[in-house]
Amino acid sequence: MKQLALAVALAIVLALPAVADNEAASDAAAWRVFVQMVTPVEGAKAVQFESWASDADIYGPKPGWPKVRAPKILEQSLGGVASRATLPLLRVPSPQLCAKPQDGAAGNFPASACIGEEVRHSRGVYDYLTQNNLTTTKGLVAAFAGGKPVALPMGSVVAKADWVPVTDILKWQPAYKSAAEVRRAFYTNTAMLFGKTYEFALVGVSVQSKAMPDWLWFTVEHRSNPGRCDIIGCHDGYGAIRGDVAPAATANSDYGACAKSPELLALFAKSGLAPVWNNYCLKGTQTHYVTKTGAPTILGNSVVERMNHGMPIPKISCITCHATASFDKNGTPNYAVLQRAPVGQVNPQWLTGYARGDFMWGLLSAK
């Protein structure tokens, strides 16, 4: 695991100068991080990011790095709950949950189906948060009083992954006629729900990677997600043969395959990735708050944010939202700014009386 964390950090750091100034370079950096995230774990039916620490591993009463074969536990969308919560944060008591999304209608999601989510943190994130006592409200209070900025190490990665039961994929996407077809098209794994094991398919991942002070933001979707390129299109200047896909006139269209570039296919082969990963598409990357003309940059996943979180794509800016991650002298998260759904440049007034959390909204899980 330490070798993997070092490899991720090295790959990102080497890409730093280019990422800041070039979209194709940021797309390439995103793919390098993603490939390392989904490289198989030796001796386990899992990929690397599934072996990282979850919110429950970090913010529970006794933080602990998970065992290699620890069962997957899914939650409802933390963002969806937090953006609507009054104090204190209202979370479902059980961490084992596959819930109805906040806005399933946005993606023609069946009312009888559910989405489960997990947030995973690379070893560098886990070590920093636990070693600096940032996993409890008491620790946040001390951090605020001490005035020491929260500053995660370069190479840190946080992944928010959304999963749908294989049986619900068949209800949602009629192109698949059997569980076997779903398994051939999606990366699948099992998760525990209230003591029972179910098979889930990975439909989308939103990632923050500390490749620069304001992080590198990117989102990946399965090729068959309805409406995956709606509103803002899909953009990949490195890994896709067709680098720019315009949004369709009809919402929730099928945008088809995202054929991979020779460079990305070579990277897949070198890393030993299964063919199923060819079906996962980079929707876009984000490194700036605004465009050259001053318009807010927008980036959101059609499942993770649009459906499960319940945020319309035009109101989603990963970098702006996370730039406002902050807590007050009582260790209370800045819910007011979270509910604002900010885009564009950060208004300093939004953060008056708060300490910034280095783009980590996960800190609102501290107890």
C-alpha cells in the first residue's frame, strides 16, 4: 500500500507544471490517477481504491485502516443529506444503505431502485487526518483554536463512488438483458446491506487529487449512464479518440461508447486492467474556478451529483464547493455555504468565522 501511495504521489507531482496550464495534461493526469485507483489488489477481489479508508474507517470512534478483505459498506449520499440538513447533521443511523437518490427522475431512474455510495481516502489522507486529530469534533475545535491550517499532503486522493445493484441496472438500462451482460459491461463487486450480500455495479466516480494547492478534480462515468454528457458535454483531451462530445438535444440520451486513445489503451495494458474499464469515460477535469472569460467552470457527474446528490449540473462546481469546506470554533461545518451550492470564484465573506478544511467536506462527518 505504501508503494502504491508513493507511486500515485510521484505520478501527480511529475505532472504538476503541465496540469496547471493545459487541459489535455490535466486529463492525462486524471487518467493516470484513475488507472492506479482501479488496478487490481493482489490477493483480493477488489481494486485499489476499494482498499482505502472509508468515512466510517476515519470518522468512527476508533479510526483504523481497513483490512484487505473487509466487506464493502455503502451509505446514502453524504452530499445529498448535508446540503439539506439542519444542525446537527442528519444521517441515517445505519451505515449500510442503498437508498433512493435525491433526484432519480433526472436520470430516468426507477422508483423501486437504489444507489449506494462510498467515499474512499488514500493512505496519505488517512494518516494526515488521524495524526492531526481531525476525525472528531473535539479535534476540529482544537484545530480552530490553534490556528494551524489544514493542509493535506501532495498526492492525496479522495474518491466518491456510486454503485447500483445489478438487479436494478436491469430495471434502469434496458440494453442489458441479464446479470451476465451487466457483469461483462460494468465493474462489479459485492457489498453488505443489513447482513446480506448483494452484487453492485459501479456507475460513477468523482475524484479529487491533490496535484496542486486547489486540487485536480475529475469525474468518470459508465458509458451507458443516461444523460452522462447532458448540459455541459464530455471532454477528454487525452484518453478518448473523440475528445469533445456535445450535449444532445434530448435529455438522458445514450451517448454511446467512449473509444480509448492508443496512449490510454497502452496504459491500461501496462497496469493489467480488465477490459471492462474500457466502458468507463472521463467526463471532464476541473482546475480553475472560472474560464478565461470569467464564467464559472462547471463539472458534475450525472449519477453522483445530479441524481444521488440532487444537484442540477449547471449548479455544480467541484472546485468551488470544496474550496468552501470549513468549520467554526465549535467544530461545526459551514452548512450555510454548502446549501448555497456555490460556483465560480469563492466569496471571502462566505468563510467569515470559519477555518478552511483544505477542500475536505468529509470533515463534516467528524463526531
